[in-house]
Amino acid sequence: MEYWTQLRLKASNYVRRNRKKIIILLILWLVVIAVEYYLRNHQVITLDPPSTTYNPYNTVMSNDQEVPKEYQEPISNLIDQYFNYCNNGEYENAYNLITEECRKKNYPTLEQFQGYVDKVFEGKKKIYNIQSYSTVDNKYIFNIRILDDILANGTNDGYYYYEEKFVLIEENGEFKLSIAEYIGDEDPEISVEDDNLKVEITKKSIDYKTETYTLQLTNKTDNYLVISDNTIANEISLYLNGDERGPLNMEVAFFSLAPHSKRTQELQFTKFYDEKVNSEKLIFNKVRVLKEYDWTKGTTQENLDNAIDIYSFEIPIVISSEK
């Protein structure tokens, strides 16, 4: 009897001294039991990593659009041939792969084209990757990323790359390249006039990111006509489906006409070729008809107070084809 009494006392003392340890062990034991029960009664689902298959002919701007199968190999071969010629310094062969319009507009001589290649390739061997970007009016636009060929050059200066858009255009039954993001030129033959001013749009030049309009203007009056001198906000706009964009090349330009004079003026605007909106009209928002004007000072308050007229002049733009 005394033995059991001593045993219980020792057990009681042990529990009192180690109460915290015992509680922690009990909690851990219960957690193990709970986890084992959960795993035994619930199916564990494992997820496969997502597929990241690279397809250079899936169009970035339209997930459900792809370059037609029959064009993929000819386009790939053309771009590859172009890079091989450029890497090997065969400028004339590379030049002959460019569309006639692109050569005429941007590189009318072989020497000018060589200057472009030397600037892009930097005298090094280059590698590239391609990705179909968009398709508009049967023009296949590819994003081209150009990188140093580290193995061929034997250098490791980092991973600098250069990007531009190549446009693949069918010309005389075969694909040709339009490089440096050049799309093409149009001759709109648009003419608008009022009692003061006559404006003719003689050319529209389209790059991937911009539209550039060449205007021929005639002042029909004995007065000065001021269209833009950066003294009034929003003097010139390109209107696109409710959006108005200012010209990129007029930040410090003075655009005015002396009495009975003519001038040619280019206006360049941001307009991505694959945007889903069309250019609708050019707007001269504040044409100022003035008796006197000093372009070195710009339009003064005195000019505005004595202006013969201040009005808006609109030039509708004819779109040659729907995009």
C-alpha cells in the first residue's frame, strides 16, 4: 500500500514540474493525429505546370488570329535570309529583299541602306527572334528582336537587344520586307479651302507608330494667317473617333503664312497602324487672321484684340481602305 502511495506522489510531482512540456507534447500529438486523419480522408490534387509553347505565328494583337499556314515558311525563310545577308555583309542581296516602295522612300541608294544595317548590326553577328504582332490589309506585321550572337562574337557584354517592326508584304507574287516600321505612302488628293486659306494634302506617309501628312497651303488674303506658334493650346489636332491628338513635330515650330504666300508643311501624329480607329480629320483649331504679325514674338494679346477673324478650319481625311 505504501508503495503505490509513493508511486502516485512521485507521478504527481513529476506532472507538476513538467506540466508545460506535457501540454506541448499533447498538443503536438493531437496535431499529428489530425493531419493523418485529413490526409487519409481527402484526395491530394497535384497540378501540372502550365504549358508555355512558343508559336511565333500567333498574333499578339488578336489571340484568335494566326498567320496562314501556307505563308509561315516563306516568311520565316525570308527573314532568315535577310539576317544571313546582313551578318555576312552582303548588303546588295539584303537590299533586294526590301520592297520597292520602302527602298524608294527610306533607302534610295545602297549606301543609305548599308548605313542603316551598320547602325543596327554594329559590325557584329546578330541573332533574332520573331513574333507575329498584327495583320492589317494583308500586311503581316512582325515584332523583331535583334540580339548579339554571343557565341559568334566571343563577347559577353550583356543582353542588350534592339526591336523594330518588320512588315511582310506580297509584291509580284512573293513576300518582301518593309523595314524600320515603314508601312507605305498614300496620295490622298484632298483639297479644302475657304475665303482665307486653301489646304491640299499631297501625301500621307504611314509608319507603324505614326501618320505624317504633307500639306500644301496657300494664303488667299492680304493678311497674315497664323495656324500654330505655340501661344494657344491645342492649335492643331488629328481627330480619331472622339480622340484628338496633337502633332509630334510642332512643339517649337512656327506655322504661319504671309499675305498671298504658299508653304509646304509636314504634320506628324501618333497613330498605330493596327489601332481599331480611323483618322477622320485634321483640325486647325485657332486660325488667326491678322493685319500684322511678328513670328519672333508669336501671337500677342494685341494681335488677338485686333484680329480680323479667329476660327476653326477642318480638313476631312479620306481613308483609302478600312482597317
